[in-house]
Amino acid sequence: MSNSIDRFIIRKLNSCQEEHTKEHLLELFMIRIEMAERTEELMTRRKSVFTFGYVS
């Protein structure tokens, strides 16, 4: 996950006065977190496949 984009979203969330925009920023941030979690899970699975020798 790109830290600069995350920092930008967090800054905007902290300073945003418009409720509708704030909701969208929060939704975007949650999507980014979910994507990062899925990527991390995938990388963990991939690592375990190579660690246990399932792939030669």
C-alpha cells in the first residue's frame, strides 16, 4: 500500500468539513486497507508454498 496516498487520505479526512466527502474518503481508505490485507494474505500463502517445498 502506498504510504503517501494513505497519508493524503488521512490528512483530508482530518481537515474535511463536508460530510459526504468525508464518507467517500473513509470508504476509499477502508478499500485500501482491505486490499492491503488481501495482498499480505496472498504473500503469506505464496511464501508458505515455497517454504514447505510444494513447488520445485
